[in-house]
Amino acid sequence: MAAIGKIRSWGTFLVIILGVVLFFFIAEPFGDFIRSRSAASGQVAGKVLGEKLNIQEYQTLVDEYQELLKMQGRDNLGEDEMNSLRDYIWQNYVQNQIVAAEAEKLGLTVTDEELAAILQDGSHPMLAQVPLISEFVNQQTRKFDLNQVTSYREALRQNANVDPRYTEQATLFDRTWQVAERMLRQQLLMNKYQTLLAGCVTTNSVSAKAAFEAQNTETQILLASLPYSQVNDNDVEVSDADLKAKYDEKKNGFKTYAETRDIKYVAYQVVASQADRDELMKQMVAAEKDLRSDSISAAEVVRAAQSERAYIGLPVTRAALPRDIATAVDSMQVGQVSKPFETRSDNTFNVVKLISKSQQPDSIEFRMITLVGRTTLDASAKSADSIMNALKQGAPFDTIAKNYGQAGAKVWLTSAQYQAMQNIDADNKLYFTTLLSLPTNELKNLKLSQGNVVLQVTDRRHNVDKYDVAIVKRTINFSNETYSDAFNKFSQYVSENQTIEGLQEHAGEYGFNIVDRTIANNVHNIANIHGTHDAVKWLFNEAKKGNVSQVYDRCGNNDYLVVVALDKVNPEGYLSQDAVADELRQEVLRDKKFAQLSEKLASAKSVADAQKAGAKVDTVSFITFRAPVYVQAVGMPEPALSGAVAGTEKGAFSKHVVKGQGGAYVFQVLDRKQREGVQFDEKKESQQLRQQTVQQTLGLAFQELQNRAKVEDNRYLFF
């Protein structure tokens, strides 16, 4: 039960949550879970296959997953984490709806009896892949144990009789278990559908042999390169007819399945003025002086200096320290205080005091019996004394623990589990300090503010360097006055330029930079700047072509000012030629440069001839058909060369000039041989080839199904 944690002891000390692996999933229910669909378009979060998902139903799916995260110790997700979560849930909802529709056509189902039988048997590999359910898979037998689920649920209910807080945890477990079972049902149906598609894919010995040779036959060549950079763009004429022809050639690659917007925006980041920096530096100098003083505690100095890194007074590993602080500590002596220094990567001023350095175990195994919260403090102390006496006389620890309704099982505490704490009270500090210092097998009656805990450390492993460090870290922020000046300047720029042309023409005068971008409505912000989602909503819901937005202030980390203009609406279908004009121009330039350079190489009968024509010559080794050749002369891989090399005999000169992404090439094959130590195994290669082919087929199939599903994503209206 690593992901859920052991049944938690109550009290004021911090609950130790063992490491969890967060699995992002969404279990789309089948049957009658999703019923009503809101007819009001304003409440529709999206559509798949013509069926609406209203915002309340979508939020329910989000809430269910957040409950699972909460049970695993994750709460209060940041903006980026929530956006990723919502996107994952939506993507899986779309996939699940598509699979459900396809499965219904084919008569594929997962019955209640089938699901129950799989849980009871415990050997199905899918059980190890579903979050929560996978935590009850025995690591030795690799089988799921339904009895463990029953035992865990019963233990929660028994503890709820002692501490009401376990009632909420028991209820949460029941809810999330239902979600996990729905997910298992969906995964099983997906597995059936994929297995059916995979059955349509086959391989043969000829294909397997070819794939093996493509991977393991290595070629060495003498390569002559003429980079496109030798030809100046201004010396190449690109006509409208050239662009139109290239657009027609590449048109299928410009198909889109959602409406997009071409926008122009200005994002101005407000930074601290010199006066702001000087004022903060005064505070850092004062903090340095106080850290050197013996009359003020480190905790008090850190708190008074409003440091962004709390002082917990516990030794931590180097990994727990910010990189800049860890680097500083490496060159410090115990008791030393650093001068204030700046870290540009996180825009901070810093002062550090190395209070102590010691060798301590990174992992501590212990067990405990907690008496916190039981009747009165006197009763708790008397019970603790009684337990200590019994244990010293040889009574089994787990037997005594069971007398107090606890398992008394051994658990591990690692440095990572406590050193990320930002705040710590006296009880927590005493608790962890005791565990860190208590010798192996020694008993300790620990008196906390709300009762006693009997502890015994049973093992200590992996000694590492640990540091007790007081850190004053302050972001170099701008003052209100600095922000006000920046806002006034930015607002003046926007108010004087209410057209796209005006924004472009006058941006440089104000020191701003205007940026072009194409966005879809599934983005959460402009240019990954937090707090700009209102601009996205405006662009897709209100703006007309040519409109300039209001000033969006306090974006990002409250340090960005943003203005957006709608340049063009690109409807679903094929992007217009204008929308891909830059890409088309680069393609045409490449074509025409290749035409010029290939003329220089056309008459070459050897690499020496190519060199006389101005080509750069290099020896390139270890080329295989599956691995693109990296060409040093142009600084990029060239897949076209791999194919041309594979089709040229050993000792032969290339049959034609090869057109690459970065240049024109001719070559001579110097050597070709099979990699040492590899032999063709038809069965193994056939299996690998089939697996690769199946994956490609499934990927293409699902992409095509999604393209046909007419997916409509309106979540931008709500988040």
C-alpha cells in the first residue's frame, strides 16, 4: 500500500507519506453514468461524435481525479498542474467515447461478471497498470490480492471508531475505488479493441530480415557537402507562382481539424529598478549581520527577513537545497555566513549560514505506538510508561501495539520525506530529531504536546552528508512605483495604437517587441504566460479581425503586461496560403538553392570532383538505414542521405545529387558491414517488427477515428 500510505497515526506530528507515483488517468464511465446533456450551448464543455459533455459533468471528472490525488497526498495543485490535469482528462474522455462507439458497433463489452472474475483471479496484467488497483498487486507474485483491499477498507473503518478523521478517509477510499474500477473496465475494453485491430497486422520473414539489416548494417562514406547557406536568400527570386505551386504540392499537410487564430501580441515584463534592487540589498546586508550575531536565532533571522526558504532546524541532504545554495555551501566552513549574492536563474538575492554538517542515515526504519489524543495527557503518559516497561521486559512490539488498536509495523523514513517541509512546529521537530538521533533498537518514550509516542528505530542505512543551513532568499521584486510607471507607459502605447498596423509601427519606439503566433482554443494562455486566459477567451469569443484587446495586467507572476490583436481567423479545413506563407517561402528557397548547388555537383564523378567544385568533404561512419546521418557541415541530421546510402553499393559513387534539408550532397561508400556481436533471430525480429507495426497502425487508426469524430472543445469558455 505504498501509494496510499500506512494507516495514519493521529496527533499533531506530521503524517509520513511514503513515496507515490502519480498516475494521470480518467475513467470514462459507460452505460448510464453520463445521462443528461445540457441543451444550452453556454454550458457545453465539448462534443465528441455529436454528443455533448456539459461543464458540470466534465468538472465531476476533474473532481474525481483530484480526490485520488488528495488521497495520495497531493493537494492544492498549481495553475500549470491543473491545466495539465484538465487536458489529460479531456483527451482521455475523447478517446474513451470513440472506443465506446467503436466497441458498440463490434459487439465488444466488459460485463460485471468478467470484471469481478478478473479482480478475483488477480493475474490479468492490466491490474498492474490501473492506479489505486495496482497498489494492491503483490510485488513478489505479481498478482492482485482482493483480500488486501477488503482488509485495508476494514482497517480504515476500525480506525474511524477511534478517530472520526478516518471516516472521511474511508469514504474517500470507497469513492476512488469505484473510479478505479470504472477505469479498469474502460482499459479492458480498450485492450479488447486494440487486440482486435492488432490481429489485422502480420509480418513475414522477408520483412523481418530487411528490418534487421536496416538496423544493424553500418556504412562508412566519404561525403561532399554544399550547404544551402552558401547561397544568399536575397539572391534567390521567389515568385507568387512559385509559392502557389508549393502550396498546392503541400496542401494536404496544412489540413486542420479545429479553428485557429493568427494573432499579434506584445508581452512586457516589468523588472525591478535599480532603486528597488538597492533597497532589497540593504535588507540582505542586515540579514547577514544578524546571522553573524549569537544573540539572534537563525530561525528568527530567516523569519524576520521574510525569506522564501523557511528554516526548519533539521539536517537535510544536498539534494534538498536550491542549486545555488548547495554550490555556496560546498565552499563554506561550519559557522560561516556568506556575503549577499545574486542568483540570476531565479532572480534572487541570497545570504547563507552553514550551521552544521554531519553524516547521518538517508533511510531510517522504525516502528511506533502512538498515544496522542487518547483521553488525558496523564493517561497517555501512564500508558506510555506501561508500554516501555513491557517492551523492556521482552514483550513483542506488535503484540503491545495490537492492544492499542495499532499494527506496530516497521516503516521507513527517508530524508526526502521530511526535508521538503516549509514549516515545522515544536512537536514535529522533536519527533524527527528523535528519529534522526535515536540509536538502532533503542526505545524512546517521546512526550508531545498532546500525548506520548513510543518509538523504536530498527535500522539505519546509507549514511550521507547532511547540512543544517539557514537561508535568506528573496526575489528581486519591483516596487509598486516601478510597476505603476511601466503600466502607464504600456497603457499609453496601447491607447495610442488601436490598430494592428499602429501596434507594429510604434512598438520599437516604446522598446517593445511584437510577436506573431497561431493558436487554437485549447491553449490555456498566451505565450505560456499565466493569467492570460481571458485574452484567449476574448480572441475566440468576442474579437473580430483587426481588433486590439484591452491591456491585461498583473499576468505571469504579476509581472507581465500583455496586449493582443486578432490578425486572422483560420476556419477548420485547409490553412490558407497566407497563413503558411513563411513556411512556403522557406520550402521554395530550399528548392531553388538545391537547383543551383546541384548544378555544381552534377558533373562530379567522384568526391574529389565535388571538392574541386567547392564542396566540403568529411568521413561519416556508423550510418544505418534507420538512423539519419548527422552532417557536421550543415549542423543537422539528413534522413534523405540514409536512404541514398542504403541504395548504393560498396565502393560506388552516389548515382545522383541528394537533396537534404540543409544542403546538397554526393558521396562514395567506403565500407559496409554488419555490427559485431549481432545475429539474425527470425522469431525475435518478427515479433519486434510486428510490435512496431501494430503500434504505428493503432496510432494512425486512433488519429483517423478522432479526425472523424468531429471533436469540439469549448473548455476555454470556462477555464
